[in-house]
Amino acid sequence: MEQLELFIETEVNIFPDTEFEYVGPDDEKTRPVCRTYLASDPLTLGEIRSVKSDGFEHGGGINCRHYWKPVDV
């Protein structure tokens, strides 16, 4: 696990209401689940996982070009 991912996972466990925005391109290669995330307002971990159970860890799937960014409050 990369250092940033470890930090975010730790933050989520400490602050479960942390919201994240989905960041990355929206083009012809973008998967439908990624389009759903990109069109959403910031989401909590529970909301992310309600769309796709491993969406926080793996985004849209293998070789996904998107990432979750914590939203500043």
C-alpha cells in the first residue's frame, strides 16, 4: 500500500464522515462506474462502497486513471 493510501485509510477509520471527490479524466476511455463517481458530489467511504464495494481501493477497476481526494472542510 502506498503511503498516501495508508494515510487516507487511517483518516477514514478515525473520521468516518470524511468526504472524497473523484478526480481524473472524463473521456472515451472512462468506465460507466467512473462516470457515476465523477458526476457525484463528494462522497463518504460508505457512499463510495454502496456504488462499488471496492471502489475506494480500486476506483473503476484495473488500470483506473482516477483517484479519491479528501475534501477540505
